[in-house]
Amino acid sequence: RSYRVNMNIIGLDGRPQVKDLRSLLSEWLVFRTDTVRRRLEHRLQKVKRRLHLLDGLLVAFLNLDEVIHLIRTEDEPKAVLMRRFDLSEEQTDYILDTKLRQLARLEEMKICAEQEELAAERDRLEKILGSKQRLKTLVKKELLADAEEYGDDRRSPIVEREAAQALDETALISADPVTIVLSEKGWIRTAKGHEVDATALNYKAGDAFLAAAAGRSNQLAVFLDSTGRSYSISAHTLPSARGQGEPLTGRVNPPDGAQFVDVLAGRPDDRYLLASDAGYGFVTRLENMFAKNKGGKVLLNLPRGARVLPVSPVTDVVTDSIAVVTTEGRLLVIPLRELPEMTKGKGNKIIGIPAARVRDREEFVVGLAVVPVGESLTILSGKRHLTLKAKDLEHYAGERGRRGAKLPRGFQRVDGVQAGER
């Protein structure tokens, strides 16, 4: 069985390129041959230089007495030696750099023996450099010698692995508790921990707190705008709450005129109630709000003139109830299970409001909350608030799509509702 090998390497031309094993080895042989050639050329130069110096030493030996006399008596012995014995400057410098005692001990046989040895090496080097075949043979012999000396039986084992999968970068991020804060002007930031009073943070002039979500640093923060589009950003990439944050529009591209209305964070399978103030809504999972691009995704379809309501978390799809209040002071409580679970859309009618009145902004939903079984509901009306116990809510229970019952006088101008006691 054979295996294809492709490597992205920088070749002899200095450019990166994907090469197969044959091309890679061929190019390495070119490199190795060039390396051996340069090594031989360097050695040949050294041999020739040494032979040249030995020729000068032999002249000095054959005329030793005269050479020593000239060195001792002449003011400029270098020039005299060069003229007298036809020596080169390099040969003369070498003789003059040799101590007289060493000159006197020169032996002709040693000089001649070294000359013969170097001359033979010179001839051998010139033959190799003058023949491509001899050079190739030398490279081959050296490789075989290296394999004999350093080679072993080691082999790279080929192991069958599972198909490679893309690395999930969120798996490398610590799951620290964080609070994502969204301001009215659409500025975002994240604070460490869940015990954060987002309303007490410092905001820019003219800006204020809008919404906050508790999540983990390795989760996605989801933002919802007034057109019903959702956007998602990795929580760990958001700026620190030690500053005033940065505009969310620097990270996403909402439609012209859109405003951000809520922020969410949690597990992908967490459920939420999405609704418009026209009285329509549905249940969806958080993962259905994740968007891959900066333009977000359409999540909630709005009837004409309607607006997006803040999102309500769902505790139990089977036992939770929905409490919805209109600007007319009408409250309706229905089981949450009567709404469908959808990935996107308009949803089903929760409370009955004439479409024309919604379009003209004469009547619309002003408050909506998911109420767990046995919990109370707080009605916010100016500086006053009214808490309705679970038993009191039975008076406002009705069929989905009905108009609902009027709240007591003094609490019909509703600013909002919240599950539980205030």
C-alpha cells in the first residue's frame, strides 16, 4: 500500500510551494550536491594555497644560509627576498613569519612529502569537480556511509485515525461567569461574575442601562433589535465593564433605524418567549437566535406598526403561564403550552388587540412576563405597584386570543410587569 505525501515547503527558489515526495527528494539532492561541491571547492583552495607556501619554503630551505643572512642584515628583507628568489608576497610573508630557529630546522624530505600528499589531493579534487558523474558518485558514497553509521531500524508508524474535525475554539475558553450589559444607546460591555448591579455602572452622558444577561465567557451573547433580527457575539470578545464599552454597531450591521432592545446569554437549549406588542408570540430555543454573519438573522416577524417586546425566559414549558397587559389596562393569563415552539416567525395570538389600533399605536402590549407555577405577578404603575398572588391571577385567566380583564382602578396605566414580588 502506498501513501501520498504532500508538503508545503520553501524551495530552492525561496518561495513556498506544495511538493510531493519525489519533487522534495529531487530538490534536496540538488541542494546536497551543491553543498558538497562548495565544500570541495573550499578545500581545493586551501590545498593550493598550502602548496604555494610549501614551494616558497622549499626555496628557503635550498638557500637557507643566504636567506638567514638577508633577514639578519637587510633593512627591507621582504623586498630583497622577493627579487632574489622570485617569491610571491604571500610566500615571503610566510617565510618572514617563521622563526629563524624553525627555518634552520627545515627538512627537505618533510616538505617534499607534504607537497606530494597535497598534490595528490589537489588532483583528486579537481577530477571530482571536473566531472558531474564523479561528484554524483561521491554524494552517493557519503549518503551510504552516513546511513551505515547513523541509520537504524526506526520507521514512522502509520496509524489509522478518525476523520479530522475542526477545533471548537470555545472548548479552549474558560467558562467564567460574566454579566453582559447593554445600554439604551446600544453600547455593550461585560463584567466578571453574576453579582453585578448593571444599573450602577458608569454610562455616557445621555445614555443609561437597558438590559443585562448572566452567562459564561465561553458562550455567545445574543442581541435582539427592534426589527425582530437577532445577532450573536462571543462573550469573551466583548470589552470590559471597567470602561464604558463600545457601540454594538461596530460588531454587527443592523438595518437603518433599528434599535437594540434586549440581550440574552445561556445554554443553547434554554427556552425563551418572543413576542411583539401586537400581542403575537412563540417559544424558541436560544440556539435559534445564533447568527453567523454581522447582518444577523430574521427571528420575529412584526405586524404593521408593532414593536419587539423584551424577551422572557421560560422555566417549564408545561406548567408556566403567560401574563400579558395592554395599554388599556387589560390583563390576560394563559398557559404557556398554548403557544407553539418555533425557530422563527410571527407566532400565535396571545391577547386580542385590533390590528388597526396597533397600527395607529392606540393600543398595544405594554408588559409581558412568564410566570412559573405558584408565583405571583407584580404590576408596575408609576411609583405604585400591585402584587397579584397565584390565586388572584385565576381571575384574569382566559382563552388565548381573548381581550383579558380590566385591572383595578389606579393600576390601569401600566408601565410593565414582572414575575414574582418586587
